[in-house]
Amino acid sequence: MSDDEFQKKWNKAKEYATQPERFELLEIKLRMKSTHDIRQVSYANGKWSCTCEFYEKRNTCSHIMAAQEILGALIQRKS
């Protein structure tokens, strides 16, 4: 890809990034190094899950909240 072609793609990507309504979060898996262990945070079929004990008791946890914060606009639209 030429530099000109690459620049056009980069400009288009920046435009898309300002339009989160174009995107729909379907599923995601994250590995997170917490204070006590390595956790797996997942999102599928409209639901979050985590491998930590707190999630088992409360259906949410700081690991999920952190993932939601990082993913920003995509999560706000789906939650």
C-alpha cells in the first residue's frame, strides 16, 4: 500500500472512530492481571462475566467495571 493510500485509510479510520454508532459489540474476552490473580473478563450475548469470586456472588466486579471504562462508548450503548 502506498503512503497516499495508507493516509486515506488512516483518515477514514479517524472518521469512523468519531461515530461509535457504526459499531456493535458482539463479544470480547480479556485477560486482566488483578492485584490477586489473573482474571478472564468476557462479554457475550449481552452479558458480562468474570472468573473472580466477587462476580460469583454479585454478578459484577471491579474487573468488569474497569473493562467497561476502557471500552467506553461501545459499552455505554449496549449496557
